[in-house]
Amino acid sequence: MATQIQRNSVTRLLCTLVLSSVLMACGIGPLQKVPLEPAPDMFGITDRSAELYLAQAEQAPEPDAFSWRVLAIRAWLQQGNVGAAEPQLTHLRQQATLAQQPVLTLLDGAAALASGNTGLASQRLAAIDPNALSPGAAGYYFLLQANRFEQQQQPIDAARMLIKRHETLAVQEQSAALERIYQLLSQSSPRDLRKAQNTGNSESVNGWLRLMAILNNTDADPGQRRWQLQSWRKAYPDHPGHRYLSDSIEPGITLDDFRPAHIAALLPLSGQLAEQADAIRNGMLSAHQGQSSRLSFFDTNGRDMATLYQQLQQAGVDFILGPLLKEDIDALTSLDPVIPVFALNRPAYQPNLPHRYYFSLSPEAEAAEAALHMWEQGHRQPLVFAPGNELGRRVAAEFRTRWQQLSGQQARLAYFNNQQSVESDVRRALKNGNAAVAAGIGVIRGSIETAPPSGPIDSVFMVSNATETRFILPYFDFVRDSRAARLPTYVTSRSYVPGGEASMSELNGLQLADMPWLFGGAPQLMEEVETLWPTVGASWLRLFAFGYDALALIPQLAQLRDGAPAVPALTGELSLSEGGVVQRRLQWMEYRDGEWQADSD
């Protein structure tokens, strides 16, 4: 019996030793001793068991042990084992330093996600600023956000997070990450993908959304689909989405491929803007004389853009000129038209795509032109004097932005409210402008917004209409010194008064920028217009010229986008930015005794 007991004891001991060896070999022994490794990246790939990471943590000194425990927690949460992760999270909370707290918040968010509590996860992740995290931690943050959005059935938002994460990944991780982005966006409709494109996205995000909207549109005509993909490849030459395109899709695309045979002009021909639209329409008709293409007009007033676009396709239109209103341009852009578009305004979101162009007569663009001209004239201390309304502040801000690009300094901005306050507003503007005033002071009602540089003002840009200009100019002379020479003063088209009328001595020396068309450009065309429409004013003539130039510019768009020299036109010297926006250089004239004469400078 004793011998039998001894044999059983030996057997049990041997079994225990063998089992212990097996457990140690499998890496799951609770008291396992393993060779100590260097401190890892706590947000690197988790390719081992949580027990192995924890074994390293038991041997490592701080802060290395913290990193190993983070990896162990991540491994458990990746398996959905929240119960095993929680004790380690509690341990870390007790010993974490202030700098390590964001890591704990990330892990708390991950634990909430692993438990299926997306609301709690959202709250915890909202407390984190990803810009303050290390690249690895930021990548984990974006991954958690992507997982949250995916659990909430929001694939586009999930993909946005993964696209941001992609920039933080090592090369070996990128392929799988791209595949997940592709799979997520494959679930969304072309309409939702087009709608999700906006200026708040990065170029990479908008590139993905546009590409997948094309690929997911299985009902598209094969020829149109091919053209869209060609356009996408040219717009995003370095985008990772190229891996999902067939090599048979040729990247080359020129305007010759879409030489317009049927142009559709989209204008609000009825409603409140009918008169303005009619002026643009007449300009287009005049420019179209003698051309072989077909020109059709479509009224956008009260029309659904999706329905109108279907009508254009059914009519065989192959070039869209318009729309005029920003909201209509946005609606058309959301449809991702396969037809080239030359919009007659500049919306907030302007996708930088081949065959998308933008033309406008915005006051902001004229302010930027004034800043450039004044810089070229040698001025270095300008004062911007503008009405304190929304338009005045917007135009003044555009001048300041352009001036800072040119000079590296901000321009002085001052505002006026009404005729009763003009004298005091001028005094305050000139006083602050000729003293060393600190930059960035707050807005003072009716007067100064900011006056960064010190030193005397050497020029004035007035954001004013003709009536305001005539009223304000004498105050600048009076407040300074009526015997002193007037500060060089510049205005734009809003201050235009027709030449040849009674002289307004208070305007003498005023320099104005406007269309060459109004200063004797194209005299034969002007004679024809005055014969047909003898009672129209300067505003109507500007819109006529706008329509004329828009249509006349179509054959030259591709060359201008490739860097061809500016072309003289009714509205100015026209060139194109890389983004397809028409840039205008205006003609500067000086008022002298009732006439506008060439700028003496």
C-alpha cells in the first residue's frame, strides 16, 4: 500500500512538472519568467497574448512596465475580454502620472466600446484632443473612433477616421487599413458619398468619397463612368485609392475630349433675379454669335437641380455654364456631374477637379485686386476704411488677407457706421493709424479693428459706394489738413460714377478699379448695346460683360489652366488659378474734372 501511495505521489509530481513546463512553453504561466525586452511602443501592433505582455510588465521597471500593461489591456480588449482588462486598468489608474492620463482615457474608451456601450465611449473619447497625442496614440484614437462609428452604422464617418489614421501607420499596416476603408465606403450610396464631400474634409477624404461615389454608381453609363474616373485620376495623382482602379483607365484628359457642341446656360430667368439674369443672358447671346455650338437656356428659379440635371442629360448637353446662385452650384456639385461645369459664382466648397471652373464678380475679389495694385504702387502702410456692416467687414477682411500675403503684415482696418459718425470715425482711424498701436486690439464699435504696424498711413482703400465715397472723402482732407496733399485713395467698382457728367471736384485724384469695358474697351460692341438697350446703367452693363466673357472664355479654359498668359476681355485681364478660378486684373483709372483718365502712375 505504501509503495502504491509513493508511486501515485511520484506520478502526480511528474504530471505537475510536465504541465508546468507545458504552461511555461505556452506563455500562460502566472509566474512566468521571460527574457526582459526593451520598452515597446504601447500603441504598436498587438501580436502576442495579453499574458506575455503582462509577464514582461512584472519584470520591467517604470515607465516601461506601464507600456507593457497598456499592451496587455489592449490585447484583452481586442479579444472582447473586458473582465480581464479591468483589474489592470484599475492598477494603472492608481499609479499613472499626469502625462499618462490621456492614455488611460483612451483605454477607458476602448473598454466601453468592447462592452458595446458606444454612448459612453463617445463621451470618453470626446475628452481627448488627438492633436496633443503622440502619432501612435493618435492612430489608436482614430481607430477607436472608427470602431465606434462602425458600431453605430455610420460607415462614412468610420472611414473618415481610418483615413486620418492611415497617415500614422507603418508601411506594413497600410494595406489592410486601405482595404477596410474601401469596404466601409463600398456600403454607402453614391448620393450619400457625394453629399459628404465638403471643405471640412482633407483632400484625401474628399478623394476617397468622390472615387467611391463613382465606383458605387453601377447604373452610370460606361462612357460617363470612364470620364469620371479619368477626371478623378488627374485630380488626385498620388491618392492611395489608385489601387482600386483598372490600369486600362487612361489618365490623360483634355478639353478637346469634350469640345462643347451643346452648351446649357443655367440662370434664374424668372423671380427676383430675372432682370440681372437677363443681362447675363444677353451677354452670352452676343458672345455666341457666329459659333457653331448650340446654346440653350434653362431657368433655375424654383427648380430641383437633380431633376434639371436629368433634363440636361436627356437634351444631350455636353457643357454647363452656370448656375449663378451658390446654393444651386452646391446642389449641382453634390450630383457629381459628368458634364464639364463653368459655375458663375464661387461657393464655399470648390472641388479641385478637371473641368470644374468658377467665375464671379465678387467685391472680395476686387478688394484682393486693390491690395495687389496698391502694393505694386509702392504703398506699405494702407488704411482700409469700410462700413461696419457684414459686406464691409467681409471685403475689408479679404483686403487684409491679400495684403498679409504680399507684405507679411496686416493692414489697418477701420469702420464707419453712418453719416453722423463719419467725422469722428475718420479722426479715430487717422489718429490710431499714425501712432504706434499694439497689434490685435479688439473691435471698437464704429472704428478701429486692428492697427498692427506703427508709422504714418501712406494710402487709403475705401470700401464704399459712390454716395459714401463722395461724402467721406472731404472728411479725410479736413481732418488731416486741407492744405496737405490728399492721401492716395483707392476704390473699386462700387464707387463708379459715369464720366462725362458734371464734375465732382471732391473726387479729383480718386483712383478706381473697374472693367475695361466701362472705360472705352470694345467701343463697337458698346455702341451696339447702347442702340439695343439705351436706358441701361453701369450695373446692367457689368452683368452683360460678365455673361459675354463667360461664354467667350470656354474654348480657352484648358489652356489657361495649364498656364497660358492672361487674355484681355471686357471684365478685365483674365487668367485661371490651379483650382480653376477665374482671376481678374481690373483697369485702374483716375478721376479728373468729370472724366476717368488712365492712372498717371
